[in-house]
Amino acid sequence: MKILQVCPKYYPSIGGVEQHVKNISERLVHDHDVSVFTCDPSGQLPREELLNGVKVWRFRSFSPQDAYHISLSMLRELRHSSFDVVHGHSYHAFPLLFSRYAKRKRFIITSHYHGHGSTKLREVLFKGYKPFGQTVMLEADAVIAVSKYEKSLLVRDFKIADKVVVIPNGIELGEFKILKPCQKTHTSILSVGRLEEYKGIQYIIQALPLLDKDIYLDIVGAGPYKEKLAGLAKELGVSYRVEFYQNLSRGELLSKYALADIFILLSKYESFSIVIAEALASKIPCIVANTSALIEWIDNKNCFGIDFPISVERLAQLINNVIGQEVSDMKLWDWDDVVKETLRVYGV
């Protein structure tokens, strides 16, 4: 079977959608012919590349603030392409809209839908885009949501309850079964993800002055909010306790999980959060914002919630209470499980 995945960005870019597409593609390719159409706004990556058996085609794009990913060259190529299954990813960028133009027997969407734009400008564009998004949703044979929360948004906004299937994101469970705690020189808070204001990392930095001086913050990720986060740490006099990392190898990221004492994600908008699943698999207690799909992780044993607006004092108190909390085994999906269910949606 010929399968096309269409997504805004792909490995070596790092993010939830990128991880999702990479992991299902590299498993599907064992039995199927898999191609990926994606964007490269930098123009620095190979135009065509074979990665672990997956044929990756990258197209130059107009991507202001590393978002939207408008690529007319991708659109032209899609119009002349034919596949058994076309699988579009991420409602919040144009490649999903373009994916509908490829010839196919079956059209699948994994929306990673937030229900909002993450900035004022993106909210305006989000509302203007909705009629086009509605067309794509109605045209799809099936829409995959990665959480019950995301499904509720899709049903509310597009009235497509009959075609939405919930398949959670997975993780590589085997990686975490062999992960061993490392020798530590200090207590570590870990945050992993794109550096955007809506991700809430600023609140963790604001809480640092209220915490013991041997508690440090490791931030893994890249994005347009990095300079403001670094400036805030300097202003509060905690720069020496904040480290930024990006472009880490998988092994280096796993080492960060092994060193962490607590994981925090205070994002306003999440449709799942792979990094929370990975943190819990690493036996790290978590604190999340009591918002969006993050609510589904909160059990007040392994993962603890905090309400918006974030009180920095309350956050500091919660960090002190949660550090050292023992994490019990949880039901987490492996990517092999995800691919098995995705193939059912493909009609295999």
C-alpha cells in the first residue's frame, strides 16, 4: 500500500507532531511504501532523503514565526500525486489543507487540534481559516484525535462525531524500561517543548527565587520565546540556575529525563503531550496546568494540576510538595499500538 504523510515539519525538527509522524511512518514502512511531504523554511535540509526507509520530500515554505508553513511547491506536487492513503497532520498549519488535493483512495486526518490560536494574531487567522478547515474535516474519511479532550473540541466545532476516532500518542516504552537514574549534583526541574509564551515556562522561572537555591531548571527546546525567557531569568537573578538545551540527540534527551526530579508543563493548549507520557514513563512526578488535554493526566498521585491564572507562590509550594513523589506504573501506549490502530482506520 502506498501511504503519504503530509505534515508541517519532520525530523530532525522536534515537536509533538514531528514525533508522531516519524514514529508511525518508520513502523508502517516495514510493510508499506511510505512517503512524507513536509516543509523546510530554512532550505538547509536535503530536498529528498531516505530516512530509516521513509522517503522524505521537503518543500521550501513561508513560515512566519516558524508557523503556518505555506508552501506552493508542496501544493503543486500534491496535485500531481496519487496514493492509496493520504494522511494529513496538524489542523493549525497549511499542509493539512493542501493534503486534500492529492489523489487517493482514502483520506485520513490527525488534527492535533487545540481549538484556539496561540497568539492574538493566530487567533484572528484561526477564525478566518475555519471555513477551509471545515471543508477538509468534512471531506476526510476519518479524523484521528489523540485524546478525549481533542475529540470533544472536534465534535463541538465541526459536528463530525461519526468520523472521529481516539488513538492516543505513543512512546517508545522499551527506551524507558532500561532507563536508570543518574548520579545528581542538584535537584532538577525539567521542561521539554517548543519555547512559546503559551507553554508557560515563564511561570517556572518566576517560581525559582521562591525555591531552594539548589533547585535548577533545565529547558529543552527551541522557539521564538527563548530570548524573553532568558531575559526574565537574568532579571530575577536566577540565570545561573537555568540552562537551555536544543538539538539534543535522543540519548541526550533521555539522560535529561534520567536526571530530572520533577517535570513541569504549564501550557494553555495541548491535545495530548508526549513529553508528559515520557516523563511518567521515566518515573518523574509531573505538574501540569489544569487545562486542555493535560487534565486527562492529572491523578494527584503521579501528576498534579494547577489552575490558571498561575499563582507563582502556589506553584512554588506545589513543586516543594511534589519533588520526591514516587511514581507508580501507568497505562501508556507504545507506538506499535498506535500503528496497529491507525492501520484499522486506513482500512487494512
